[in-house]
Amino acid sequence: MCCFGMGAQSNAVVHFTYQNSSTILKRSSYKDYIRNLPAFTIFGDNYFVTGTTTHSDAFTAQGSDAKFEIGFKQRLYNRDLPLDVIPFVTYRQKAFWDIYQDSFPFRETNYNPTFGFTKLFFQGEEFNYSLHIAFEHESNGRDGMESRSWNFFSLAYYKPINENLNFRAKAWVPVGNLSDNEDILSYRGYFNFGITCRATQNLFVEVDIQPAYDTKLQGNVKAGLSYKISKNSNQYLYLQYFGGYSEDLIQYDNSVSNLRLGIVFKDLPFQLSK
């Protein structure tokens, strides 16, 4: 597992940490260091949480569930490419599991494979920001009336602000057929943005906002608190809130308000860490 930690300079110094060793990310040395990192790692936070809605059916079997999300990434090539881009594939899977109902059915599973490129930008010798461009597919693997799928190009931006704060943003443009969900952009919009803040040595606060507007504001907000359980691991106690539209694909046009608690294994690259 590799991770970034930010120093206190005006241009944040980024440290890669892997197996308790650390190096400063510099223009002159970052390529060799990345080549020596594992090509296959987790991608995004991998978590399992369970909880209930904050609406009227809170704490009932119908209003409660479990949610988990897993992901991995694979670096595809170690040689220098034009513009010094790094090619990768990623995969994320998000599932909603009705564990409080008879037979424990999975209500919905969403799949999100991508192919893309990452480029790191430097100011002098110091890391400044990164861009990630990708082609993405998202679907729920169903057919007929319950089929939901779409394809899109995305551009993601990451910027460390200081030793305790970073900023991220992502925008997307759909391509191809949207017949399964013609109005999905009215609920998902075209971009999101968020921050990660290290409130204390072991506590991280994350907020992501995804605005969308049609006849009314129809986006969503996701907020999380992660508390590190063990000094020598990446396991965190995790409290997650999601409010708004399109938490899943099958009911992307339904507004929800869910509070869940569980455990997260954090993907610390491009997030604050120590």
C-alpha cells in the first residue's frame, strides 16, 4: 500500500509511504519510485457499512440495509509514454444488501470498470497537482425494464492544499446510448467536488458534493468520518452519510437519506495520510 502525506510548505510536499518506508515525491525521482511500487492495488476506499434511513421508516427492516464497495487498479505499463502519462485500468463494485429481510437479498449491484491515464504535474521539483482522464462504463448488470447503464469520459483533478487538507474534482461527458436512463444527468449532473481534511492525527473528515439541476436541485452529498483503529494498518472505523439522488442506479431518481456505520480500508494514495 502506498500513500501520500503532505508537508507544510506553500507548495505541498508529497510523501509516498510503502511498508513503513517513505520518500518525497520529486520531479527528478517519481518515475523510478512509481515503477517500484506494486502494479496492482486497491482503488478507492473499500468499505462495508450498515445502517438505516433517517426518514420515517428508520430502524425497520425495509428502511435498513448494508452497503459495501470494493475496487482495484492495475498500472499497465512501466516505460515512459508521451507526455509522461501513466496508463491504468480500474474496477469498482458497489452493492446494496438487504440483510435485515428474509433470505438476505441483494437489492442492487453497480459495476464501474474504467480505462485511462494519469499525469502528475510539478512546480519546480515539488508535486503540484494531478489529472486523470478515463473512459468509464457503469451498469447494474440487469436487462429489460430494470437495466441501467451508461458510458462516459471523465476528467479528475487532485490538488494538495496543505498538510491537513486536499481538494478533488471530477467532470464527465456521456457518450453513446442513454436509453436505459435518459434523464440520469438530471440527477447525477456533470461534475462533483470534495475535500479530505485530517482533523486529528487519526481522524479524517471527507465531504463530496455532486450538484445536479433540472426543475429543482437534484444532486447529492456524501460525508464520512474515518477513525484509524490501529497505528500500523489502514483499517478505519467508518461513519458514512449519503443524502440526495442516485446513490444506486436502479432508483437514481429517488431521493434518499442514509446513515451507516462500519469499517473502511482506505486507499491512501492521493489522500492525506501519516
